[in-house]
Amino acid sequence: MRTRNIVLAALIGFTAVSAQADVANAEKLVSIYSELAKHDNPEYAGPTAADGKFFFNRKIKLGNGKLMACASCHTSNPADEGKHIVTGKPIRPLSPVVNTKRFDDFEKVESKFTQHCKDIIGSDCTAAEKASYITYLLTEKTPSAKK
Ligand code: HEC
């Protein structure tokens, strides 16, 4: 399965050399955030891809009345390249399976989460939300067919 994804990633031009290491890193982040979530709430039942998917696509009303979701810039398929809805700049895919640069640096991930969650939701996301978010991204392995 994984070999197939690496081949796929190589075909579409991403450097896939350390794909496994990055997937492992993302998985490690999931367990770190899960531990933090358990610390916040001893009843915490663990991350799910379904929660992460809901969170990713959930539209939130901003101060200016516009609806925005993580998917607004990152697209509804996190294995695809995104596009910043304000600047129009491309954003490399969020899925660590197709983009090996994702989730390789805890500090960076934390600062991006804080920044984007504040922009969209108005406060930082919880550890439980982050754990499910990355769990969901790990399930998104297949970029959409090129148009
Ligand atoms: C207005 C556009 C926009 C929206 C909406 C948005 N992002 Fe982002 N996101 C970006 C850009 C731009 C980057 C950084 C570009 C890059 O690293 O390629 C990024 C990168 C990230 C990263 C960095 C991952 C890594 O390790 O490289 C995380 C995590 C992230 N976003 C989470 C979120 C979450 C969670 C939401 C929804 C609450 C969200 N983003 C909504 C534009 C957006």
C-alpha cells in the first residue's frame, strides 16, 4: 500500500524519499496531541478521522460575515494542492502522505495551528481537534485526477 503511494507521489513530482519518516512524524504528533487531550479530559476517547474531516470542512462565520473553512484554502481534498483564497497563491498539499515536508517540525505545526485556528475559529484549536485533524490528513493519500 505504502509503496504504491510513494510511486504515485514520485510520479506527480513530489520528493518522496523520506515519505515514511514523515508519516511516522505525523503519527507521533497525533499521539502527542492525544496525550495532551487526555490530560485535558481523562474521558477522552482518542482521535478519529471522521472528527478531523468534519472539522476540516466545517464552515465558520468570520467577523466580516464570510464563511470560511480550513478547506477554503486547503481544498476539500488535503492530498491536493490548495490555493489561498485571498492571495491566490498555491499551497502545497497538507497530507503528510503526499507532501513529505508536512508535520516534520512540532514548533512549526504548533505555530501554524495557532495562527490559522485564531484566524478562522477565533481561538487556538484544542489538542483533541489537532489529533483528529492530523489523523484525517493521514487518511488522505490520493490527489484528485489532474484536470
Ligand atoms: C486563508 C487560507 C487558509 C485557511 C482558511 C487555512 N489555512 Fe492552513 N495554511 C495556509 C497557508 C498559506 C499555509 C502555509 C503554506 C505552506 O506551508 O505551504 C498553511 C499551512 C498550514 C499548516 C502547516 C502544516 C505543516 O506542518 O507544514 C497547518 C497545520 C494548517 N495550515 C492548518 C490549518 C487549519 C487547522 C485550518 C482551519 C482551521 C487552516 N489551516 C485554514 C492557508 C490557510
